[in-house]
Amino acid sequence: MRSWISKSIVTFLTILALSYALAPAPSAAAPQAPGEQAGGQRRGNPNEIVPGVPKMPNPPGPAPKRDLNGAWIGPLMSARITIPAMTPAGEARFKQNKPQSAVTIAATNDPFVNCDPLGLTRGIISHAYVNKEGVWFEQVANRMIILQQYQRVWRDVWMDGRALPAKVDAKGFPDSRFYGYSIGRWDGDDTFVIETTGVDDRTWLDEEGHPHSTDAHFQERYTRLDQYNVQFVMTVDDPKYYTKPFELLKGTFYWMKTQDFEEVFCVPSDANAYRDTLAAPAGTGDAK
């Protein structure tokens, strides 16, 4: 049995190391985070190749119409846009969040430390952008199913004409969900658009702890450029916490040759043991 430390702890430390690379500057456009070139070669280290990524032929071939089916590896090139000014309510909520980059592991309230669900946006940042893990699209009769390698999470994106809930966590309305409620549609033959609302506000937008409300509206656009590449853009509209809508993420998913995922889990018992091991030497945990 593979140890959790070899998987999730490495992921945890990698996120800490790269969180600043993905973070936007306070008042300027963020620099582009480390990414990869087509064919799986990471810029800056030509010997580090992502497993399962084939070399793209030239030309790569045309995109099939209205088809995202199959396994894709996390964005090869990623960029974060500067997060706009927050409202007073957003600032107040932001101050309650204590990210791992700002405090000790004993003091953080980062949901990741306890293996809590990361939610819609942070799941993409942490485990597609940083660790280049897989995502699977499968279109069935009335929905698109999206499966994520980390934690074996799946999302139902409904395509049967239903509307998003007008509100959540109120009498007569559904509860919020960690991955929200999603509906999808094709915009032409190449772009799949997802609209999501009702995302549980215990999740964060990013590793720095930027919050979102349950009223936030998220839009994802997946444009299949050719056989091997899918362009991805996510925008956020949350007037309760932010002064204007903004583009949070962009990147390009790449076709996965193996079409197979390894298991990557965050195991709560191991996460707690790891946290306690780090906290005790710092004098903030049980030193027994």
C-alpha cells in the first residue's frame, strides 16, 4: 500500500512552494506561473516530463465537433489575473482565512490541511495547475460528467434545460454544495460553457484564502482547439465580495496518452498525523 506521504504530502508541500507563483500581485497583473510546453516538457527543466503526455504531431489534426470526451492532463500553460478590490464584506471574510503561506501549520484554517473538499476553483488550481493531474469529460444523454483525479471527485453538469437555483441555503431552496450546481451548453461546435452557482462558501478561491459567497457565479469555457488541446478560461462574478467580475484562471488542457489515472487521495488520518508532527516541534502542539 502506497503511503499517503508519498502522494498527498508531496502535493501539500508543492502547493506551498508554488502558491506565490500562482498568486496575483496586489495591484498589478500577475506573472505567468510555471507551465509546460506541448508534448509535456516543462519550461525550465527539460528533463522533467509529465508521464502519459504524448508528443503532439505537426499539424495536430482538427478538433472533433462537440466532443471533449476522454482524459486530459492539467493546464500546460497557466495564468492568473489580478483579483479586483473586495467589498467590505469580502475584506472581512478574507481576514478570517489563514492560509498556509501566512501562518504556521498549527494556526492555519486552510481546508486542505484536514482533507476537506477544495471546491470548484481551488481544485483546479491545486491539482491541475500545480501537479498536472488528470480530468475526464464524459458526455451522456442529459449531462456532461467531469471526473477529477484528485480525491476521485465528479461533477454533474446538466444539459437537460433545467435552470440554476435562484438561491441556496434558504427555506424552499436547496443547500449549497462544495462544487455547486452546474448547467452546460455548447457554444458552437468547439466550446463547452459551464455556469455554476451555489458553491459552499467554506471553500476558497485560491491558495491565498480569497473568499467567495454562495451567491457567486462561475463560468468555465472549454474550447477544443484541435485533437490535443483544450483552452480553458474561468471567470467569477461575486458582487457581494468583489467590486467587479474578473477572470480567475486560464490555461490549456492537453490530451492524456494513457487515458488512465492513478489514485491520488488526501487521507484525513495521515493528514492529521503530519500536521501534529510539524506543530509539536514548534511548541504549538502536543509535545508528548
